[in-house]
Amino acid sequence: MSDTYDVVVLGAGPAGENLADRAHAAGLSVVIIERELVGGECSYWACMPSKALLRPVAARHDALRVDGARQAMSGDLDVAAVLARRDRFASDWNDEGQVSWLTGAGIDLIRGDGRLDGERRVTVTVADGGTRSIMARHAVAVATGSRAALPPVPGLADARPWTSREATSAKRAPGRLIVIGGGVVGVEMATAWRALGSEVTLLVRGSRLLTSMEPFAGEAVLAGLRSAGVDVRTGASASSVHREGTDGPVTVRLDGGGEVEGDEILMAVGREPNTDDIGLETIGLAPGSWLAVDDTCVVEEVREGWLYAVGDVNHRALLTHQGKYQARVAGDAIGAVASGEPLETGRWGRHVATADHAAVPQVVFTDPEVAAIGLTAEQARRDGREIKVVDYEIGQVAGAGLYADGFQGSARMVVDTERGHLVGVTFTGPGVGEMLHSATIAVVGEVPLERLWHAVPSYPTISEVWLRFLEEYGC
């Protein structure tokens, strides 16, 4: 293995893998450095295991919503079978398959702790304690991701809290689980573990869940959690945490009085970057900081444009699919710069991550599901846009009634009236995650509503909500 490569990538999660693949496809030599499992957080402790936990929950709920199927249902979920299926989707926390893909793609892998050591240089501490010094001819890319943030609540660290890692990889359902945080991780894990038999208490500091989304989305998820038996308490903040002994119960004392007792506590209050020990200080940056980048994913504070940052670490959109998108953009940009080609940096150009600003899609796999793309109505107004909001109850569409008896769900589109195209769409309801990509295409393509009118939805599908949207708008 060479000690000089065209591109050196720190972190072999989805973002790092995609950047390495695109740079290699451009004819560059690439090495990727990973200290844990190749495949990263998403494959083993986030997207894949969490959705594997949640899919049986949704499948059971869907069957219970259809007369005829409902009568065939008996009993609760088989917890052992659900966890075994989760383990398969996490590859039993073995990365041989991902390593095989990397090496088959012609990308070198070094296992160890990689640290920046000045301009275009990375030092790697390998398993036996030795070190290697790697030089990059063209670029170093940081794709080290993020980890769960643990706030400085008295007693919390000693209580050995769960983070998203423990919540997605636990080998049994706790009798009582306390979840702190009303974001995506909090509501998804409350959904999963309640369905797997845990008594769940969800503590939310504010008055809403999913605060970055349309208010009705959080309201729908709140109602769904409570209907499932989750004790959701809004306006509840932890003042201290105490665990009795080594394996005893956990007690959370609340601001303003009162307390909650559980067997495990999950902290889901945000993320922080994995940059505290990667040598940022050797290039004049603050260890532990997010890495601000331009739309080509070049780190803005580093001269000469050799350092890139993709995925969670740049804090643009902490979602696996957005990190992979940024990685494709950055890998192509690195390849173009290396070959002396001009970059396409206009809005929606090949070498810019425009979607990070205008069209970030996200699905929340709760019951009901939430699927959203682009701006909320409030965000669009703050952006100075003239907008019209159209709301529609999805249950009024024939396909929704076929999908589930008494289908409950809502849809909203946000239209920029000056430009005549969509800037945001939100759906709530069973199965709406599969509705999202049509909305994503409409937002990214800036499809004029007059043209969207000619995109005829098949009957009888839930997608007929698009026709109702346009009729309500006045097309």
C-alpha cells in the first residue's frame, strides 16, 4: 500500500464510502481510514437497525387497520424474532461485506485512528500501536460523522444512559424506558420499544415534537404515541439523574418537582461532531467543532481548498442520504479539480450541494409516519417568499380508504406564488414515506404547477392527493 494517495478519506461510513467511490471513479487513487466498523453509524447503530425495529411495528399496525386482515392478527409482536431480524440487518455488527465492497471497488482501507498532521498529511495509529504517515496529492476528506450529545445533567454520566447506539442494538426490551428528547430519535425509539413491550415515558422540554417540521406533523406523532400507551410529558426537563447501584433503577428528577423512574434512560437531545481527536488543531481549527463548508463541501476556513467535509460533520443536514449526496458532489468536484476541469457551481450545478438548502427530504418512521421535503410554511415566510399553503386530509382520497379503514392523515403543500412551484410538502399517515420522492422531484425540479397538473395520478392510489392539492390551489 502506497503512503501517498490522490485522496485520503477519514471515516468509512456512507458519506466516506460514497466520496471515495466517486473520486476513484474519476481515476484517482483513494485510501479510506476507519477506526470502527466499515459502514459507519448508519449500518450498525442508526438507520438500518432502527428501521428494522420499526418495520414490524408498522406492518402489524397496517394489518390491524384492514378488516379481514385484522381478524387474522393475534397476540403481540414476537420480540425475539424482531431483534433477530434487526441483528441480520445490522450484519450482526460484522463489516466483512462492506470491506469486501471497498476492496472490490479498488479503494484501499487502513484500520486505525486517523489524525490530520498539517496540510494534506494524515497520521494513522494502527492496532499494534505503530503509525503510518499518509500524504494526499489533491484532497483530504473528513467524514467522521457525529455522536449523541450528552447534556451536563447532574448524575447523568454515572447513570450509564443509553444513546442511539444502545437503543438500536439492545438485546432485550427494558421493562421501563425513559426517553428524553422529542426529535426523530426520541419519537422513533419510543415507538419501537413501546411496541416491543416496554413501558415508555417520553420527556420533552418544549411543547412540541419534531419542531423542525410542520406543527401538525408533531401533533399527529404525539397523538399516535399516546394512543400506543406512551406517557408523553411536554414541558418536562430533567434536573438530575440517579441510578441505584450497578444495575438498579434510574430516577429522573424534573425541574419544578416530580420524578420518573425507569430501568433504562435514553438521551436523544441532539448530536455533536466527531472532530475532537482528528488533529484539527494542526491546521488551525478548533478540535470538537463542526466544519463549515461551501456548496462544493470544501472547508471554508482552510486555505487552498484541499480539505473537504461531508456528512454529519459539516452540520448542514444530519441525514444519511444527504451525507451521501454531499459525498457524490464532493467526489466529483475533487475529480474535476484534479483533472483541471472547471467546476459547475451554479444553482443545481453538478458540483454543488444545492439540495442541502432547498430540498432536504426526511421520513420519520413513527405511527403515523411523517414525510417532508423542503420548507415549512413558517420557514418559507421567514425566507421572504410569497406563499400559498394548501392543506388536504389524505383520508378523503379513495386509495387511502383502501389502504386502511378509517385512514387518518394530512398533507400540506407550500407554493411559492411568485415562481409558481412547490417549495415544501409534508405528509402524515400510514405508509406516506413512499409518497415522498414524488414531492422531492417536484421541489427539486421546480416543476410549474401548470405542468404538474398534467402528471396524472393512478386511480385508486393515495397519490391522488396530488390532484386534490392542485384542485384546491385553483389549477
